[in-house]
Amino acid sequence: MGWRNAVAAWALGGGTAIMLWLNHRTSKDIDIFIDDPQYLGISHPGWVRREFGIARTMTRPPTI
């Protein structure tokens, strides 16, 4: 299952959602909530960096 099929299956939460909705602050991480465990495989930071060409900025392991 690719990321293009998963668009409706996730939502932002935490500080990232507040940042976007209220222009409240700068967020340096992303809190993603999913409703189906099959999407866990495409949510790994390493995969996202490769797929979208994002440079590695993470300095510690994720808290998942």
C-alpha cells in the first residue's frame, strides 16, 4: 500500500496541529495519528525522507 492511498487515513495532532490551526508556534516534529496499523510501515521517518527527499534533522530516536 503506497502513501498516495493513505491520505484520508491519518491526521496531525499535538503541537503540529496547534501550529497549523492557530499559527501558535513553530513545531519541529510531527505527531501523526493513524486509524489502521497497516500504515505503520509507510510512516517510518527513514522512508519519508527517501520518498520526499527530506534531509535528516532528527537528533534523537522518535518516541513511538
